[in-house]
Amino acid sequence: MAKNTAEKEFRKRVQKHISEINLVKISLEDESSIYGFITKASDEFIMIEETNDFSLAGIKIVPASRITGIRHGISDKVSKAIYSEEGLITFNHKIIDNTSLKNNESLFRSLKKQNFHCIVESRKKDKETFSIGEILEVQEKSVLIKNYDPVGKFSKKPHKIAFKNIELINFNDKYSTTFRKYLIG
């Protein structure tokens, strides 16, 4: 993202989407995208209430540096009108307020304090890693996740994820909140 003017313009657009509760498509540098409502932003992160098939699907936090564009086009406006008419735009402001976007360390400390399991997608060199579980420890430059596998068994060793490698953080989603109930000791 270009410095100064472009960053100021970007922040201004983000704040406009937050205040107008706009449904947006956020494009990421890996050519993937996220549809949802931006609920909070900082210089470091964007918090999005992700949407899927006219339902809210959990919260995604994206490093701002990964965002290549934000669209709020005609189809997004129509979808927002449907979400609104159906009474589906209901954000949990306690979670939004209690989640720090100041930096990685404060972010993970705030998620741990709220007792969320989270999904962390990261990349080291060309290797992608998917971690899901409880936040065990937050350090200055990394987080330790008590990871579990698709059958609900915990990994023998927690995943240590360097903040610089994080691409997406997901929490308060149906998958992690439901699966958490069925974990095998």
C-alpha cells in the first residue's frame, strides 16, 4: 500500500464503511477475498464480521498490509439491503470493544482474555500452516496455540506462530465455537 496520501485515503474509506455499516468485498494480496462488514480498524489490522449465504459467519482479522482493495459495489449494496431487511446485521459490540487491534501481542492477549479458540492461518516461506485451538501463551513476537486436528485430538506439541508470518485470524465462528465442545482430551 502506498504511503501517506494513499494510506490516509485508505483509512478514510475504511472508516466510512464502518460508520455506514457497508457490506464489502476485501481483496487480499494472494488474490483471495473476504465478504463482510468492517467493524473495527487500526493502522495494523482490519476486523471483519464475515458473511456467508445471508448469515454472519464469525470474525476475521486481517493485517492491513495484506489488503489490496475494498469494493462496495451495486451487488454489495443490494446484499446489504437484504441483510438489513432480514434483521441480520447484529454485531456483538462487547467482543468488538474488547478486542485490541493495537498490535499482535495485544490482539492475542485480548482474545485469550475473552477465552476464544481461534484459527490462525500463517505462512513461512512457501509453507502454509493452519492452526486451530486455545491460545496458551502470548509472547512479544509469537503466539502459542494448543492445536487440535480434524478429529478433535490435540497435537503433542503446541504450534508456535511468529506474528510476522500471520495472514489471517478467525474467531467467534461456528466451526471453532462448535468443534471446541467435542474435543478429545
